[in-house]
Amino acid sequence: MVTDAKMDWRRFEPLTEDEAEESRLERLVTEKSLSRQDLAVILFGLRVRSGFGKEDFGI
């Protein structure tokens, strides 16, 4: 899943161009040992409700 110290996102479309956010996501995926299947389950199962933004989650 990791190539050249960067995540392989072939099946996913990153929503951020912010390097800090991208690094945080990659670190979280690695630390929690999340697989592509784990990510897909989360992303297909949840989304943030309309009206909530990153600031509501401390991001």
C-alpha cells in the first residue's frame, strides 16, 4: 500500500491538496494499520452531515 514513502491512492480520490492534511491522513492510516477495505467501509458507510465543517471536528 505504501510506495516511495507515499500512500498508493489508486482506488481513492484525495479531497485535499494541503500537504499537512495529506500527511496526517497517511500517518493515521499507517498507525491504525487500516487496509484499503477498511477505508472503503468507512467511506461508503459514513459522510459528514450537511452544515458541519472541519472546524466542528477540530481539524
